[in-house]
Amino acid sequence: MPDTPMTWQSLAPAIPEIYLVVAVCVILMADVFAGQTRRGLTGTLTLLALAGGAAVTVLFAHVPQRTILFDGSYVADDLGFVLKLAGFLIVAVGLLYSRDYLEERGILRGEYYVLTLTALLGIFVLVSANSLLTVYLGVELLALSVYAMVAFDRDSGISAESAMKYFVLGAIASGALLYGMSMIYGLSGTLSLDELATHVHDPSSLGILMGLVFIVVAVAFKLGAVPFHMWLPDVYQGAPTSVTLFIGTAPKIAYFALALRLLTHGLGGTVVEWSQMLAVLAVLTLVVGNVVAIVQSNLKRMLAYSTIANVGFILLGFVAGTPEGYSAALYYTLVYILVALGSFGVILLASRKGFEADLLDHYKGLYKRDPLLALVMMLMMFSTAGVPPFVGFWAKLRIFQVLWETHHFWLVVISAAMSVVGAFYYLRIIKLMYFDAPPEHYPPPIHSAGVRMALGINAAALLVLGVLPAPLLDLCARLIR
Amino acid sequence: MHLLSILIWLPIAAGVVILLLGEPRIATARWVALLASLATFLISLPLIARFNTGTAAMQFVEQLPWIARFHASYALGVDGISLPLVVLTAFVTIPVIIAAWTVIEARPAQYFAAFLIMEGLMIGVFCATDALLFYFFWEAMLIPMFLIIGIWGGPRRVYATIKFFLYTFLGSVFMLAALIYMYVKAGDYSIASFQALPLTLVEQRWIFIAFLLAFAVKVPMWPVHTWLPDAHVEAPTGGSVILAAIMLKMGGYGFLRFSLPILPDASRELDLLLIALSLIAVVYIGFVALVQQDMKKLIAYSSIAHMGFVTLGAFIVYQIVRSTGGLQGAGMGMDGAMVQMISHGLISGALFLCVGVLYDRMHSRQIADYGGVINTMPIFAAFMVLFALANTGLPGTSGFVGEFLVILASFKANFWYSLLAATTLIWGACYTLWLIKRVVFGPVANARVAALTDVNGREFLVLGALAVVVLLIGVWPAPLLKIMQPTIHHLVDQAVASKIP
């Protein structure tokens, strides 16, 4: 590959990452000099930086066609462009929801914002990865930032415990990923995903398949697919809710991109093999996620199992093994993130210092205490249950559709049955909020007008995208060809 | 004029306005609700006036692109099957609103809003000519009903509403899977192209079972009927009325709109299953109704038995063709099924309103708590007796026309079917008249009954309007039959034609 000179043109597509690195440094410095007294400054600065990042991305990073940078290790395309914009938006909304929560618990530190931004950088690197090494770089950058975030509330034992679990299990998964990559590299002699795509054919050698197995395990771990899901409920429950919100949203983009770039592009030659593996994982994930969610009494843990169940649907999109299927998975991922933002946002607003609002019983009669939060939560729950007119319905419809198109009869039946099981525990939350009487002694939720408006818009988006689903569906189909 | 769109979106918009007005301005909200429901009904009347009874094609058609990728469109239209149901929906919502005028104490504005949104969604179900749009309305409807039963229902409302939701959701999800399967084969979601799509017998069987799950739960047919008594007992009066009058009809409508024309071969093959289930509903559920202690539960079981006539009438067509060898009179069962749906919508709605009138005064639905109501509430008693007689199928009321047509049609098919079906005239009379005997007639049973006051003007208006329509259809069903005729002829042709490629 010829050396390309570093010019503005050759760097422009990578502007989002470069911008983020600069922003991280600036914010870190600003936080040091702002001192203890002006904590709010860092948060505001971060939100401004995210808005600026989106603007810079729109202005400079859009590429007319697929562009390869940095000796083939970085790819800029429409998918990356849109996912990065989505990343900026999701993280900004998440930080907005989290601010009061962090402040009340005394963990509103500059480092929190810096870690969020480095995690976002990891997401971007993954989204644009075009070689095995870049993939690994992105995975680790994201994972290390998130480990630290989970342990951020250092006085909380349960946070530290879940961070430890996450770290140890995550390290094993990273090892599996690296091991699999080394096998693939050793047998094909290349790290570039583009070259792998042309080298790896079906039927592949046993070595390639071994490598593939390890990579699929790592992807399944990162997404939280059964049987590699053990970390997810513990981390969701143990982490501070603002961190749970982060883990539940933005990284899903990255792991979608991980699966897409690595499996469907680089190892696209082995689609028959990995789609069978994913089919087994998807069925297990759907069944375990939905069934175990029913017996949870902790809302964060229940939502963790709900995440697992939703990951099952995302995997089914990959199982289809067609561009239509991948675009269905992308659509599902984006829709899922929208719901996760809203539901964890409600938990953040409902909780106060000393009252985490994480048990299901804390939501009894929420309608009487705070109609807006209850309404938002209800829309979120109906949407994930897949009831029209909310957007979650279309996400499920797309998955069913691609499964029919690829003749996966039993997968349609199983996923349809499981979505009914799922409806039960979503309905239970609505039941608690609307049909039960409120207990007296719960503290009032946070009343911050701006955050509430954002939450309202978040919920309204579910309805608008549900009634007029065509634009987002078209976008997802256009991004994956 | 986009009449159908107005019919769908006007009540929904009014519902949103009422939600925005909120509980503090309930006085205004009530009038908005009433005016919106009246306006919707008035707007539905030109549909009848301008309906062309010479064609089976969809009328008042509207079409807008919705999701170009799936070739799904916002396509509306009515024919002889859906028009009466649309008008019925618009009509029944008015008494529901009036009956709840001052009765609902907790969150009344939301109560009215829920029913108006419901109304729009239900009309959408009947008007949609695109399967995806149909499903969209069909499922969306669950949300307001879930909340209506859950928020304003009785003591076991949570159990009842979750059971209701999950039963219907389970059936519907498989219907969705079947619809998507046909989309993948046909290339678009319009119901017309599904009807034209050739399908092998194996495919038809599977799709038939998926549809059966959805529609049988909704009708409801034995043995998936168990959600209905629970939902009816726990629902507030308005919820029971809408459930019995409209939502049950969607199952019957689904059989006529989807199962028969899209899957004629599977329907022919499996018709005995449906006939058997219908007859079980008619006979067995009739017995179950006989032993009920709770008035609402009794009417709920009676609804299941009466809906058995709808499914019997719809699927008897193949037996008629088999035994007579021709299409002559084959549509009679479907005629009966349609009339039965309209008539049962009115009568069961009226009976639930009657129970509501009693419940508002005594806060009990137990038959044993009543007795001799006629002594203190003579006008009410007259209405209740009228609706009870209509429920037993008394000639001169709408209940007679539907049951008579279905029994006649099943007689053409097989003597034994008609004999079993006709026993309902006995069971129906038994459980309904015994109910009347215990509740309305006899000496005043206790002090609370003695203290009852007769219907007020509002209640009189509601029951009176329903009584007029029940009698009108009973003595002069011809206009209704005339509207349905061409569509049912066409439907019979579709149902007996083979689609196997």
C-alpha cells in the first residue's frame, strides 16, 4: 500500500476522533484549573464540546464515498458518519440526564466527563475500524474507560464489586478476541479487514474457523449474548445509574459496528458458519433474557435482562446474513438505544440521594407522584414490548421480515413467542406505576425543567418514529448496502 | 372529502385535546368528549347515504404512501362488511360517553380521552385496506383498553387486564408473522393483493392457524375465551360495553376479511374444526352462563355463546356448498353472521349499560343482591326486559334476525348442526330470563332495592336510543342486508374459489 502524505484532505474524515482527543485534553486541563468550586463548568463544557463535535463532523467528516485512511486501518463511510453523529447525540443526552444524579451523590467530577469522552473515542475508533488492530484498539479504549466509570462511586461496595467482575470477565473476552485475531492473522497473513474479506472464503480451513469461534465469543460477550451474559446484570445493577445508562446506550453502537465490520465484512466469507453460531446464541439469548427478566425485583437488573433479550433480536438480524438483515439489526440497535436512554433517564430522575429508585416497588403509584415520569416510562415499556404505534414495533417487524426472507421459520416462531413473554414484565412496570397506590414516604423526584423536556422529547420521538417510520428505516437501509 | 380519515382522527384528536385540558377542566372536557363522539357519528351517516350498494368494491377509498420500502400505504376504504361496523362503533361510543358523565370519579378526563382514542383506533381497524395499517390499529387498540380496565376496573382488575393483554398479544403476534410471510411472497401489504396471492395448501394451513390464534382469541371462541369473563367483570361499564359491542366483532371481522378470502382452501379443509368450536361455544357456554352468580359474568358468557353464531355462520358456507352442490343461498350464513355482529353489539352493549345503571346505585353485581327491581325502577325494568328478550332472540328484535339466518343456513348444511345451534334459543332464554326473574321481577328483596330510584334523563336517553335501534333492525333489517349483500356475494365467490397454484 503506497504511503499517502498527511494532508488536510487525508485527515478530514478522521476529524471526529482528532477533535475528541483535543477536547479530552482541554476538558481535563479546564477541570484541573476550575478547581472544586466550579464543578458545573466541566459538565457544561463537555456538552458544548459534544455539540461542537457534531457540528465539526457534519462540516468536515462527511465523505462522498468509502474512504480508506492511515494505511488501510481506518475507514470513513456513511455508516460511520451517521453512527458518530448518533454517538455525540446519545452521550450528550445521557450526560444531561445524569447531571443531577451525579451532583447529589458528590461524584460530579471532571474525570467522569473525561472518561465518558474517552469511551466515546473508543466507540468512534471501533465504528471506523478497518483492521484487526484498530478493532482491538477501539474495544480496549472503550472497555477500560467503562471499567473505571463503573467503579466511579468509590465509596460504594457494590459498584467496586461489579467493576471488578466486569474487568475480570472483560479481560477474558478481550483475550479471546485477541487470540482469535492472532489465529486469523497467522493463517491469512493480513490484518486488514478489506484483505481478509477477499482472502477468507468458504469453506475455510479449520484454523480460520477456530479463530472465528473465539471472535464470535468475544462479540457475544461484548453484546451480552447468552451464555456470555453473566457480567451484564451485575454491572447494570451495581454501577451508578448514570453509568448504567451510558453502558446501556452508546457502546451498543460500537458493538453493532464491531459485529458488522468484523463478521459481515472481514469474515464475510464464513457467513454460513457464524450465522449458525449466532442463531444458537440468539435463541438462547431470547429465551434466557426474557424468562429470567420476569423474576427480577430490581428494575435495573430487570432492564439488564431486557437488554439481553433485545440483543437476541439484534443477533437475529445478523443471523439472516443479508444486507437487509444487517440494516434491520442497525435499526433495532438505534431503537433500543432510544428506549434505554428514556428508561434509565426515568430512573435517574426518580432517584434521590439515599434512594436509588432501583427496586420495582419504588415505582408503585409513580403516576400519582409524578405523571410525566410515569408517562415516559409507560411509552418506553410499550415500545420495547413491540406494541404499535411506537417505534419498537417496527424494529421487531423488520427482524421478523428478514427472517422470513431468509426462510428461518422456527426463529420467527421462537422470537414471536418470546416477545409475548417479554410483554409480561414490561406490562408489570406499567401496572406498578398506574394501577397501584403510591406509598407515602418516597422522596419527590428531581424537578429540573430542561431535563424533563429532554425526556419528553425522547418519549415523543418513539411515537413520531412509530407513526412515520419510513425515514429512519430508509436511512438504515441506505447505510448498509 | 376524506370521510374515513376524519372518522379515525377526529376522535383521536379530541382525546388528545381532553388529555391536555386535564382533570381541572373536566366540565369542558366532558362536553368536548360528547361533541366529538356525536360529530363522529354524524360524519359516519353520509357513508350510509352515499354508499353504492351495487358493488362489492371498496368505497370512499383513500390512499397515501406510508412506508415506501415495504410498499405499505395508508389505505382506507369500506365495503358492505366494514361499513355497518364503522357506524356501529361511532354509535356505541356515544352512550359510553354519556353513561360515564358524572359516574367516573377518578381521573374522568383521562377516561373520556381513552374511549375517544379507542374509537378512532377501532374505526381504523375496520377501514384499513392495508394489512400493515390494519395491524397497526389492531394492536394500538390494546393500549387504551389495557389502561381502561387497569385503572378504572374492579378489585381484580390487574389480573384481568394483564390476562386480556397477553392473550390478545399472543394471538396477534402470530398473525403479524403470517402477514409478513405473505408480504414477503406478495411484495406489498395490501389486503387485496394478499387475497389474490396463490398459496399452497400447506402454507394456507399454517397461515390459517396463525390467523385463528389472533381472531379466535378476540371473538372469543372456546377454549381461548377465558380472558373475556375476567375482563368484563373487572372492566368499568364503558369498557365492558366497548369490549362486547366492538372489540369482539373484530375477531369475526377478521375471519370474514382475512381467513375466508385469503385462505379459501385451508378454510374449506378446516371448516369442521371451526364449526365444532362454534357449536361448543353455543351449547357448552350456554350452560356455563346458566350458573353464573354475577350479572356481568353471565352477560359475558352469553356474549361468547352469541359470537359462536358469528363463526358458525361464517364457516357454514362450505357445508352448504357440499350438501346442496351449489352457491344458491350459500351466503345466508354470512348474512346472519354480519347481522348477528351488529345486533349483538347493540344488545350486549345495552345489557352492560343496564348492569352499569344498577351497579352505580347498589355497587354490586351479584344477582343475589337484587330482586324486585321492577317495583322501584319500572322504566328501567322495561328496558332491561326488552334487551333481555332481544338477547334471547325474540322475533321483532334484532337478535332474532341474525340467529334465524344462521340457523336456517346451518339447516341447509346439516340438520344436526341446526338442531344444536337452535338449542341456544332454549339456553339463551333460560339464562337470560332466569336472570330477569331473579333481578327484576318478584317482591322487593331487601331495603337497598327498596331505596332504588328509577333512571334519570341521561340514562333514559342512552337506553332509549339503543332500544329504538334494536327494534328497528328487528322489524326492518332489509336496508342493513342490502348494504351487505354485494360484498357477501363476492366474499362467497372468493371463499369457494381455490387459490392453490
